Amino acid sequence: MSATTAAPARPITATSAGSGGDGPAGRKVIVPIGLAAFITALDNTVVNVALPSMQRDFALSAAGLEWVATSYILAFSSLLLLGGRLTDLFGRWRIFQLGLVVFAVFSAVAGAADTSTELILARLAQGAGGALALPAALAVLAADLEDRDRHLGAGVLTAAIAAALALGPAVGGTITQYLHWSWIFYLNVPVCAVGILLVPRRSGGRRGRSRRARRCGPARSPRSGPAPRSRRSRRSRRADPATGRPRLDLPGVVLSALALLALTYALVEGNTLGWTSPRIQLAFATAAVAGGVFLAVERGSRDPMVDLGLFRVRAFSGGIVAQVLWGLGVNGVFFFTALFLQLVLGYSPTRAGLAFVPLALALIVMVPVAGALAQRCGAHWTVAGGLLLVAGGLLLTARIPIDATFVELLPGLLVIGGGSALTTPMTSRILEVLPPPNAGTASAVLSSAREVSGVLGVALTGAILLARQRTLMLDGASFPAAFVAGYTRGLEISAALVAVGAVVSLLTLRTVPRHRRRAGAHQARRQPRRRAAAHQAPRGRRIGPGGAARQVGQAPGTS
């Protein structure tokens, strides 16, 4: 490339350097990442079983009880994008440790709370800490690990989240029964402390490009060729001359948080307040308006909070869609199978939670198998097969009778767990196409999709279940019969949505063949030369395909 067309060397700013200290690649960093994923996901469900005890201790009203249950997920989901952007600006490991510290401190505050207000505020702060730690953990997997370690780390992280969702009721019920509900929060403190201590020392304050960025270049993915970069995304790389790093997009922060908060609130409370209630309709309208304004602001921002060009990467956008469709099915079966066990079969909350232990064990055992299959068959086939297994498990679970035993329920749960394990390469496939400078924000988009899909899955299955149950009870059916009929209908629709996710993953997660990646990169490098040569050619002469100038109208190959 000539000196006149060569791109100037970029200064080291927050997008190339500030993505944080480049922690040493290796499997040892997977342990703190897995702990952070497990502990932040566990707090989504572990409190639910302890709510009656909290209500007695604090004399909580129904509204106060709802705030205790939902405050964590509201703060967590609404602040994920901010956590991802801060990760890109100030460093992956630095934000990861900050998130765990915040989470641990306010877990202790929640355990020691004397009033319901203190407990709710502590839960909100816990959610903020989790929103910092989880995108940073995913960004470390995306930017700092080699391919093999990234596949393992993504599998461990996804398995940790799913296992935490499955085990949350059992853990919460056991602690509440044999200790006190406050220990649900106190036990977070040593787990976070171990996670912080296991962070590599060299990663904390260093600033430099990640290992994968140094190897592959700042804007290129090792799997999908050159990442698309719009003029806006190139403008966003410019550093603030006063601080040396890109500016934080404050309008984007406020709008994204407002949109996610309103959407999550509407989904969480929709079945309770009614989907046509003014409060829920206002929340949906707020989410739609804030989301629309957010997209308009991001398109025109010099330093956008989310680079919308990421959604032009097929594996990223397709993986997000498949992730959402998986969450719709799995989270619904967790929540309403627990209700089925308690309301219809008469299980205690703790026993109902323990019923999901086989699902979690099947998931953990199958994660290594998923990695081996992804390397042999490709992530797209492995994930598609896993999603089809999940859909089949949902259908098996939907077929259980009113007087079912746990043995009859077990095959469906095991199939769901094994199939969910086979979907873990989806996370790795999404992470490996991310350019390291955007790893934090893109990881936050993935985390937000996972959280919203979980809440949406519970809301969608619940709406279908309640509608069917209400209709049958008006016709004279008993409560158990009506509940099981609605439960069956909800799981059947969830299975259909998960099957659609299998098709999406098969079409979008396919790895670009190596020779096509090289050809695409070579063609991208040739374009600037050809344009420069065309500008330098004499008038009346045109640059041919091989780069040689010829007279206009002259046949190729003649002189």
C-alpha cells in the first residue's frame, strides 16, 4: 500500500486500549467468570422461596413483596448496556472486579437489612453490581481467550447461568428452612471474594490491546472476515482530546435504561396487573418511545453507546434471536413446572426446587460433549440439534397427566437439560465474531437479550396458561385440570418457538469457510489500491481488473 493511501496509525485510546488490561489467556480465568455468572443468575430465583419469611419479618404488603422480588431483575436488566459500555471504556477486568465488589457489599447490606426499604434498595444495588460484572465477564471471553479456551469458557458460563436458574429455588428453600433467609445474601460475599481473588494480577490496571486484537487486528473477527464499520462507528473511535478516551453517551445511557426498565416492568407485572391495565400499557408505551428515540440518537451519535453496525454481522444478530427463543422456552418451564409441582402435586417449595437438580446435572455433564460436537460438526449443527432437543423435552413435559409422579416428569427435564447444554456453543460463536473494542457493549446486548427473553418467557407462558385456565374453569373444570391444560398449551407454544430458534441458528451460526474469509479480506485490502490508482490514471484511461490502465473503449487484453 502506498504512503498516500495507508491509514494512519491509531493512537491508543479506550477503544483499543481501554478495553482493559489484557489478562493472560488461559483456563484459569474461566473460574472467576463462571462464579460471577452463577452468583448473578442465582439471585434471580433464589429469593422467591424465602418471600413468605421476609413478609412475616417485615410485615410486607403485597406491593412491597413484589418490589423485593423484582427490584433485582429491574436494576440488572436496565443497566446491562451501561455496564457493557463502561467495560469498553475503562477495562474488562477492572469493571468485572468493581461489579463483584458492589454485588458483595450490597449482598451483606441486604442480609443485615432492618427494614423493607433497606432491603429493596440493597437489591437494586445488587442488580447494578451484577450489570457491571456479567458483560465484563463475557467481554473477557470474547477478547482475551484463544478459540479453544473461549469455547470452554462460554460453555461454563452458559451452564452456570442455567444451573443457577434451576437450582435457585432449592438453594433458597434449603437455606430458609435450616438457617435464615438473610444467609441467602450473606453467602454471596465469600463467593464474590473468591472470584475477585482469582482475577489475574497482571490484568487489573494494565491498558493494552487484547491478545486477540493484537493477533487479528482491531476490526476483524477470526471467523467472519472484516467486521462492518460504518462512518459513525469510525467516528466513535475518536478520543476525547481532554480525557484520551471516547465520551460516554449520556443520552444513550438514560434512554436505554429507561426502555429496558419499562419493558422489564411490564413483562414482570403484566400477568398480575392485567395486560390491558393503564399501568402496563403506559410501561409498554414508554419502552417503545424510549427505544425508538434511543435508536435515532445512536445513529447520529459520534460516540454511540451501541454500535448498530454489529447487527449486520450475521452470527451476532442470528445468535441473539436464537438466544431469545431459547430463553422463551426454558425460563417458562422452570417457573411453571415449579408451580405445577407445588399447586397440583403438593410438593413443598424446597422439594419442588430439588426436582430441577437432575436437569442441572444433565446440563453440566453434557457441556464437554457440546464443545466436542461443535468442533467436529460446527456450532450451527450443534446448537440447532440442542434447540430441537429442548423443544422435544418441552413437549414431553407438556404430556404429563394431572396425577403425574416425578419419575414421569424426569425424562422431559433431562432432555431439556441435555439440549440446553448443546446450545452453549451459541455463546462462543457470538463472542468470536465480536471486534475486541466493542466486546463489552456487544456482550451487554447478549446479556440483555438473555434477561429479557427470560422475563418474556415467563410472561408469555403465564399469559397462555391463565387464559386457558380461565376459560376451562368458566366451563366447570376443576383448578388442577384447568391449570394442567393451560400449562400444556403454554409449553407446546414454547416448544414451537424454540424449534424456530433451531432453524435460525442453523442458518446464521454457520462458520464462513476459511478460503472465503481469506478472499474477502484480500478483496477488502485491494479496494483502496484500485480506487487510488483510478484517481491517478490519466484522463481517458481506465483501470482494468488486473490493475493495468487501458484506453476507454479498448478491449481487454489488447494494447
